[in-house]
Amino acid sequence: MSLNGLVAALIADDGTAEWPQRVPVRLDTVLAKMPLLARVGVRTAAHAVDAYAMARTGRTLGPLTVPEREAVLAELAARPALLPLLDVLKVPVLLAAGTERMLQDGPAPRGLTPQDPPLDLTPAPAWAARSTADAVVIGSGAGGAMAARTLARAGLDVVVLEEGRHHSTESFGRRAPLDRFTELYRDGGASAAVGNPPLLLPVGRAVGGTTVVNSGTCYRTPGHVLDHWSKHLGFALADGFDRQLDEVERTLRVATQPTPVLGTNGRIALAGARELGWRAAPLRRNAPGCQGSCQCVVGCPTGAKQSVQLSVLPDACAAGARIVTDARVERILVDTDRPGGPRAAGVRVRRSDGGFEILAPLVVVAAGALQSPPLLRRSGLGRHPRLGRNLSVHPATSVAGRFAEPVTAWKGVLQSVGVEEHHTQGILIEATATPPGMGSFILPGLGGELRRELESADRLATLGAMIADRPSGRVLGRDRTLIRYDLDHRDADRLIRAVRAMGELLFAAGAEEVLTGIPRTPRARSLPELDAVLAGTSARRLHLSAYHPTGTVAAGASPQHFPADPEGRLRGVHGVLVTDASVLPSCPQVNPQLSIMAAALAIADAYLQE
Amino acid sequence: MSADTASRTATSSGRPARGTVFRETMLGTLRLDDEDRIRRVRLDLRVGADRSIRPLGTTEARATGRIRVAGWADDSCAEGELEISPLARRRIRYRITFTADGRRLTVDGWKSVTPRRPLTSMTVLPYTLYEAGARIGTGTLRFPVGTQLLRFLASFRFPRPQDPDAFLAPRWRGEPGRTEVWYTTVTDPDTGCGLWLHHELTAPADGSEPYAHGWAAVFPKHGPVRHARFGPARWTPEESGFSADGATVRPGRLSGSAEGGALRWDLAERPADEPLFTFPRWSWRRPLLPAAHMLPAARASYDGTFAHDDETLTLTAAPGASARIYGHGNARRWAWLHADLGGGDILEIVAAVSMRPGLRRLPPLVFLRLRRQGRNWPRRPERPALGWAGAGRFRAALALPTWTVTGRCGLRRIRVEVTQPADRTLVVDYTDPDGRHATCRNSERADARIRLERWWWGGWRTEAEWRLDGTAHAEVGTR
């Protein structure tokens, strides 16, 4: 079914510009990459809106005039219960509309694209049906890459299996952000956690894992978190994390982001914090020479961001590691009759011709906190009662401030400034702008109002806040992942406080109004008005997304509570190491890339020292 | 301790009671990485495990056989190992090493067993070909169920583990009228000399004291046969082997002297093959026949020295074999052949006419065992001796200097012609437990012509032919 009518209604296509007419085609492309449920949901909603229009006017949305469409949408928007649903419907439309509107200005100028360091890549169809290795690493993200490099440098024959494909910096520069977006994210970026409220939980799927699409922000694991892991949870490797964090920072060339390329969005955040006297500074990032393309979340087009496929995996390949792409691991092979108990023997990988197998005495699980538990379950290794539980994420929300002068937030560093004033209360504010439509912030309004917001989006500055949560999620499923996450009451309060803090910061920086992201009360023109808005709302009405899932195969001392032992070895089987975000015992409270890589390095080192 | 007892003792000490042997043929393809064509492959394997296959566990097995790759390789000495674990590990892994174009290559692959596709997963073997650990090609082998399943199932054997040393233990338990022999024959490949060491226990039929005696003989390539006796001496039972008058037979070692040191020997023996029962196996365990003959190892190699008069032979990996006889005495007439055919193949023949009343009127019963490529032909020793109630039995024409054995079994037939020239033959007098005498004419430098033929589409085709000049070990006995 065509989505032309719905799109034309939502963005008030009055025929005065060309770009809105291209949006339906773009939307079809976006939906094709999304999971079946999301596709069906969007199309059903479009049907429902068309049916409503038919009932009210005798025609579907497409043939209606602009004022008639506006009238239909206004009737729908007058029903408060429908607003959240309409907002969900707006997400893919804004994604497509933002891209088409950006493209009308012509493609961004391309500078010289640096050559990526070489990788030893083999597509799964070309890999031998039977092969052997000393170690198989499942996943090429932050944890998998670090483990692969450590093991390869120790002389082991390492094979890295990656479900996604390899994308070069040159390909990032060549293609539109949205084309990359749907390819680089699992489920086309539509991964979500079921619960109250539902959370969008995007994770990357490519050689390099989520490091290809993260913001490049690099926080060292806070000292109090390391103390907690070591002293209370028994994750003894945390004691030596400083050394590993230093090594990871050297590898990723982490440094404070220089001010000139921060962009107006970041400078507004700094100005607001200065006005309030809050602690804020440009973030430490792994992007030396960043040119402020603001496309971190769809792959850095200049190669400045040192994602692991540009920094760690080349070292691993230089030491002999090989990477197999398009390789989804079906199961870990386990020899159940080995003396001393079951032992991992290798992996089986799905392929159209029946799959291939690699035998290896060591299997490193680094498929990510959302994929590792299902993988272990379908391998018969999911018997530990806490496997898949203890899911911790960073629930996040964002707020935009409208300024009198153009901000053009998408020019500059995507995540530029950190405001740590409330970090002790578990709230970390980061100035975050994304390419149009790709952020978690949803512009308010429908029809003409939404069109006006789109046209004036260059005057918006956006801030995001993530909170340190109580682990309250679960990863279910064997073949397909089902994420269950219910926001804890404490965390809901923190989110409201985070919205208030961001609003205060934006007003202090000179914002004319703050867009709250709350469907029923989307605007506040002053701090008291914002307080009034927040007083009457709950966190469940915010547009929430979540990042940084961790802890689903947590390592710790207690065999009853932790599926992995303090050195990252999966309990109940020999020869399986867990080196991804799932091994972290609890929420690291900061962007976790360095923590994951340090843990992977520590676990691989401990294995080699055995 | 009898061999049977020894076997049971070995079993109780943790060794599995039976092994497993089977044959498997797979056909398939190979694509070398530096080629863009597919080559046909055939793999014929003989797989042996030290224990019976454990369906619920893992069985390690050895494999030998032949691999043929069209236009590239044909190696009949392929060898490797199997990991058979269809349920516990859901894997049957093959690692087979072979030579192609002078390159040492390894096929490494495994069948990945799954209950969803039982037939395919148990018959399809994807593999990778490695040279020095680096991949050079990939391919797939398939077990052709339609043509090979029956043959595969029929090839299963569950042999008892056989320790050559266990067969050296004396069988005699004090009965009167028994004779027991440990003998060894060797050919020195360097000098062409033949050696014969004979150790015998005789328990006279009249119940008098048993005695041990024996002799040694050397058959030089140039010069007369030299022969010397030791004993008779008092028999002292040994736990394993023979010892009397300074001549000993121990597991892995033969030493002694005869005629006051005129002949001296000190040899280390290394078994190189499985035991070979010339007579039916049951006749060795249950001595119901007048006598039984067997080889603890069908082939062995010998290192050490053999001195006669002023000359000393130094043996290095000299081929030969030891054999055992236990029974009531010597036959009325007999012929014996041990021929090392090379490449691990052995032919052992005993053709004999019994001393028993009634049986002595029969023609010679031929016990012929051809071990070729690890398999014995005919499959059962009774077949050449008895045929089908006499029909189709193998025939022997015992004479000197040439005697022959011919016979047909299944689709194969054999003709053996043994020549013992008088100048290379030693005449020895044997004494039975009942005091009667027999004359043995023995040569460890005999000649033999052996032709094996196979029936193929209306005619006999020569399958193999061997010619042994001075390296066959043979004997003819008469009264």
C-alpha cells in the first residue's frame, strides 16, 4: 500500500517544494530494512488514518486537499490518547523527510578520504565449510576486537566472526546518511525493548560493531564503579583496570575534543553551563582530526573516529587474525563428553548452503549484551538462571531549545560537550545533535505545524541526558531476541530531573523556548512553565530511547548470581570467554566503550596467563 | 597361563574387550584454491579402533587407505585418524594425510550430525585440504549409500585386542604326549642369509619327565647350512616364553647359544603386524585338533647379532616372524611356507596329513592365510582346508624339491609353487612325544612363485603376482 497520503498529510505537502514528494519512496526504503513488526505497524497505522479520512470525508488522505488533510489530522490530534501513537508514526517519516530535505541542498562537499588500514576480510560464502583455529571470536565490536587483537598478538590463530558487513570510510563518504543508517543498525535501527514504557534501543551491526555508529565519546570507568565491581560484586579484574584503560586510550587515540570544531550546539551547552556555574567541558573522544561532520551515528565519513575497525582490528589482522563477514553464528559447538566437563569445540555459522563450522578450543563470545544470551541459549549453554537478566541500559531523553539565531546543530561534533553537574545523581547531560531525523528527539506537531518545525530546524539546539539505571531488564529468546525492560521508579524520577536540568541549561544559554518532547505539552517558554509541564507528567510520556546495554552475562564472584566467573569465563563449560558489554557486572554510568574494551583486554590477558 | 587367560586378564585390567574395524569408501570433489576446475576424488579407508564404537561417546580410531584425486594424486599409503562421536559431539571427523606430487597434504573435515537431516549429515563430509597448515583447497566427499551401504555394514569386525607377547606364554599344563614349539625364521636383507631358531618342549606320551631342547640354523647365501642343537634340558615352566640350556624366548628378545657357543644369537624382536592364526582361532584356544599353528605377529623385524663359528651377522630391521605350535606331535606329512610378500603382505601355509587313524588317509588339509592390504583371505581358515564338505578345498602336492598349493575361494584363486633346492635345505630329525621320528627338510632360503587371480567378466585376470628368490621360509616333513 502506498504511504503517499499519510506522508503528504504529516509533512503538509502543498506542492510548493519538490523534496516532500520524494519522501514516500525514501520511507519505503527505510521500512524495507525494518523488522516485520515495525513494517506492519506503520502500514496498519497508515491504513487506519486513511480509513478515518474515508469515514470523515469519503476519500482517503491522498486525494484530499491540504486544508482537508489538516482538518483530518487536527481531529486525530484532538484525541490525547492518540498523540503518542502518532508520534511513533512520525519517527520513520521524519527520518525520510529529514534526509530528503537535507539532500535538496545538494550533497555535502567531500574532502579527501583517507585510506582505511587493511583488514583480512572474507565474506562468509567464500569461507571453507570446515576449518580450524586456535580461537574464534564471535563479534567484532569493542570487546571482540580487543580480545581478537590480544589473542592474535599472543600467537594464536584467531578467526573473528561478524554478522554484519564491512563498510569503508570511502563508502561512508559516498552514500547518504540514511542509506548508511538502515544498513549499519540491527533491524534498520528499529530495535526496541518491550516494557513500560517501550524503549528504542539501537545497536550497530557491522565490522566494528556499535563502535562504528557511536558518538566517539570515551569516558574512563568511574572509580566508584570499579570499586563496586571489585569489592561488592567480586569482579576482581576491575582492580587493574587503570592499566587496561590507559592501553585502550592509547589505541583509540583518545583526547579532549578541540573547541574550534565543536559546533554551535556544543558552544550553547558550554555557555549555558557557564551561566549556571555548572561543571561542563568538551568531551574526550577517539576522533583525532575530527572535522565536525556530525555523522558519527552513521559511520564517520572522514575516518577521524577511531572505531575499532580502524584502530584495533587492523592490529589484530596484522598479527594474523582473520575476519569473516556476513557470518551469523548459529550455535557454539560443545563437546559434552570431555573429561572434566563440557568444553567448547568451535562454532557453527549459518549460511545459505547449510552453514560452515570452525573448530577451536577457545570461543570468545562478544556478540553484544543483546545477542550473547540468545546465542548461549541456542548453544545449550543458557542454563544459568541469571543469564539474560541484569540488563542495564542508559535510558535517555532529549530536549531541544529554539534560539533566535541559526544553530545548525548538524554542523559540528555530534556529541560535543559533557555536563557533569548532576553526574553524582546518575544524570549525565551531553550536547548531542544528529543528522536530521536520526536523533531521539521528535519534532512536535502534525501537518503544517510539523512542516514549519522542519523548515526551522536549523534554529534548534539539542541536548541529551542519559541516566544510570537500576538493572531492570531481561534479554529473552533463543533465535530471535526479545528485550524486556521496565523503567524503575527511581530512574523515572531521574529522567524528569534530567529534562528539567536540560531545559534550565537551554534557557540559561538564551533559548526562546524549549521543546520538551512530551506529546501533549511539547513547548515551554520559561523555566517555571517547564516546571509546570513536568509537574503534570511522568517519565513514561517522554520520548525515551536507550543506549549501552550491559550486564546480561555478568561476571562476578558468586556462582549463583553471575553466569561468568571473575575472569570472564562462562560458568558450566570450559573454553568460553565473554568479552563484550554483557560481562560488565553493572551499569558503568558512562559511555561504556572504554570499559568494555578494558574488560575484554583484562579477560583475554587473564586467559593467556593461565 | 594360556593365551585365553592372558586375554581375559588384559580385559580386566581396563583394556576394552574388542576393537572395531570397518571399511568406508567416499566419492566427491576437490577444488584447489589456485585452480578453477573441480577434480573428482575417491577415498577408500580402513578404519580401526582399539575399542568397540561407542554410539553415545567418542571413539578415536586410526585410518589407512587410498586416496585418488583425478589427474593429480593416487596414494595408497594415506593414513590418519578419525574422531567418531555421532551423538556426544555430533561430529565424525577425518584427518587423513597423503602425498601428492611429492607434497605432504592433509584432508581435514567432519560430518556434522544433526537429527534434522540424519542421512545427509551422516554421509556428507565437507573438508579442507591443507599443506603445512595452510589451506590449499576445499571439497566435499559423500558416502554413496546406494552402492556402498551393504559393503560398509558387512565390513564391520570387532576383533579382540591381541597382544603378541601374550601368545608366547607356554600352553602346556602337564599333560603327557604333548609338544610345544616356539620358532623364529629371519632373512637378513643385507647378506641374504636365512636364520632358524627352534625351541621345543616335549612331554613324552609315556608320562616320563618333559624336556626342552632346540636348535639354531643359519642358511648362508654362499656356503653350506650350519646347524647346531641345544638341550635336552630339564623343563622349567616360564611365565612368558621359553628358557632352557641358555636359550631363551622372551617378549621382544631371543637369545641363546648352541653347541657350546658355536652358534650364538641375541636378537631384539619388534612385532609389526597383528597375530595371524594359520589354523582356526578356536583350535588355538581349545586344543581339539591334533595340533595348532599361529603367529603372534604376522610380521616382525629383528635387530641384533647372530654368530656362527667365526662369523657374526649383524641384523638391522631384518624381516621375519615367530610362530607357535602346540599339539600332540608332528603330522604324518606336512609342508609349511612363510612368505613375506613385501608392502605388509604375508602368505602363511600349513598343509598337513594327520597321524590320527582315519584322518591319515585323507589328502593334506591346506591351511592358507594370505594377509593382503590388512585383510585375510580366505576369510576363515576352515574354508581352504575343508571347502564345502570337501568340495572346493585347496589342494597341495607335496614333493621335493618343489611342492605346490592351489585353490579357489570366492572370486579369487591362488597358485603357490615352492622350491627348496637341496643345497639350501637342512635335514633335521624330529621326535614325537610317542617316540616316533619324522624327517624335516627345512630351507630358510627357499624360492616361491605365487599368483593370485580374480574372476572378472568371464575370465581369470592376474590380480597380483609375487616371486621370492631365496627369501621364502619353507619346510616339508615326511615319515
